[in-house]
Amino acid sequence: MKNEYYRNLLLEEKKVKRNGMHSFHRYFGKLIPAIPGFAMKEFTKEGDYVLDTFCGSGTTLLVGKIYNRNAFGVDLNPLAVLISKTKTTKIEPGRLEKNWKKIKESYENDQKDYSKEAEPYCVNMDHWFKDFVKKDLLKLKTHIFKLPSGNIRNFFLGCFSAFLRGISNADPHHIFPGYSKRLRELDKKGKRDIDVFSAFEKAVLKRIKYMESLPLNSSKIKVFVGESRNLPLEIKNISLIVVNPPYISSIRYLETMKIEMGWLNFIKGQKDYLNLDRKGIGTERFYKNDLKKIPETNIKKLDIQVNALQQENQLKMAKVVATYFIDMQKSISEMNRVLKKGGHLVFKISDSLVRNHLISTHQYFIDIAESLGMTTLAIFQDKINKNSRSLLTARNTYSGIITHDWILIFEK
């Protein structure tokens, strides 16, 4: 294997200056740009198609845009798809400035009382948003939606989502929404002066500046709200797949963005949220009836671990682990289907500690890929920067701390 060769390529790519559009929207558990970056340089040429079946906020797709590769992205989360589209769609900054002036003028001339307007879905709205903040947000959102549907409206909705946490009572220093002691103290002392419109204007102008750094080239980027277990038929002849799938018993990814999803109308009630959460790979949203039968994965060592969890009466976690790998077998099979012969698959993944059982996720992924006929080219560790605010190192209390990821490289 060429572990050191590929590790050195990754280390070199980490030295490349990040494009400003990578900072468009905070998104927890982001893939660092260097991983798709080194892989695209090594395994593809301009015009080739790359794919990320768990695209999140679109890091792989944005790197594809920057390096003039065509790219497909798939994600179950419609907010993630909006962010990915916005980050990879070049819009002339002058057009954005012109539309911002329209929104600003319309907003400033609006004398309507928004206190009686229908609120978006947000559990405990008055806990997360002060009354005047809520009214200003409803007003601002109304004027954004006056724009015709399309890329320009998407840009301003992306800005709205990106700035929302900063003017809420959810501490932006925390992964999950929480009205922290720090923010409570600032509010008590009157040291948190919130001006919704000024904050939004600052967010917009900053992101228009980011847009200037996005190259204008011939690359085509297409993003789907969809399933990694059943990819759209349009996706085929892929030269490179780069993926960072959910980790077992790690972060409740949807919950980290629940407030933003509600405000942008992607979820309109608890039922929408729960339905979406149950569809995700790695979900822990199982109920009593779901635990009556724990499926087998047909991976011998893994099934022994799942059985051990059952014997310890950890039925829910047994179900979580078994279902995760059954879903990932389907997902990796789909990746293999759309990858052309000679194409490459790059994984970033971490192992998991589940109720004191070390689940060697990376090794099971190798077993799955090789069972499909893929050749393993490299297996090496990538140390996580513990100071990163977008990468997640702390997981559920029983799942340990992530100190490193595994980088796996396969060839079809």
C-alpha cells in the first residue's frame, strides 16, 4: 500500500489557502477541503465527474468547482442542499449588491406590524428568540421571499440561515442549540446589543465578498435532496467519490441545524423533523416495537459485537449499530455501481465506542468495499485539529472523543 505517499499528498494540500466560500455557512462535522482537494488532483482531470453522497454543506462540491471538475452531491437534509447549491453557484457580485439594495429599501419602507404573523416551526420560539428579534426576522424573511425563486433568492436565504444563530439565544460557541450561562450573563448585564438588520447586512456583504473568490469556469455542479442508498439515475460514470458519512452514535446532525431548518420552512412541524431524522443513516430514532428484531449484517465479527450488545440488554444500541452497517452496505454498493472502472473512492471515517464496545468502522468499510471487488490502495490516520470549531471531536458521552479519522482509498 502507498499509505505514506497519499498521507504526504494530503499534508501538502492542507497548506493550500482556503477559498472564502468555504466559510459561507457554519456546518458541524465539515469535511476539510484538503481531503477532496488532494484526491481530485491525484485521481481526476478537469471535466471529470466527482461525487459526494453525504455532501453536507458542499465542501467536496466546492473543491470540485474550484478545480474545474463536474460534481454531483446528494444529501437528505434540504438545508444542506441549499447551502451546497449556494456555495457552488457563481453569481456576479454586482447583481447581488443590486438585489440587496432592493431588499433593504423594501424592508426600511415596510411599516407593517409583524407581531401577529404566523411563526415558522421552532420549538420554544420565545426561549430562542427575543420578541423584537423574532418580529425583525419575520419581516426580513418576508422581503427575501419577495425575490423570484432561483439562485439569487437562495443566496440571501443562505445568508439568513448563516446569521440566524448569532442573533438568537443559542450560543454559537456550542454545537447543539443552548441558551448558555455565558449568554445569560451577557443579557443580564445588558451587554448583548442585538440589531437584526445590521447583523444581516454585515453577513450579506461579507458573503458577497466571498462570492468574488468563486471562479467562473465550465464546471457543472448538481445537488439532489436524496438517498445515498438509492442514488438518482442521472449519477453515473463517476471518476472519484469522496465521502464523510455519519459516524455511529456520534452527533445528532439534524438537531444541530433544527432552528435554521424551521425558519427556512424545510421542516414545518415535529412530524417533519422526526420523519427526516428516522431516514438518516446512523439514526437512533428507534421505538420499542423497532427493537423486537435486531437484523444481522452478515459481517461475522460485527454480528458477534451486535449480539454482545443484545446480551447486555442494550437493544437500542444493537439496533443502531446493525442498521447503520446494513445501510452503509447499500450505500457503498450504490457508490460502486456509479463509479466507473478505474475510478476511486475516498472515505473519511472514525471508529466508535458503543457501550464500551470498540466498533472498528473503518475495517468494516474495508471489508464491504473489498467484497464488492474494490482494491484497497491506502489506509492511514489523519489527526483531528482539536481547535477546529466546525469539526466535531466530542460525541455522545458514552462514545468517547475522536482524536483521529481514518482515510481509506479504494480503486474499482
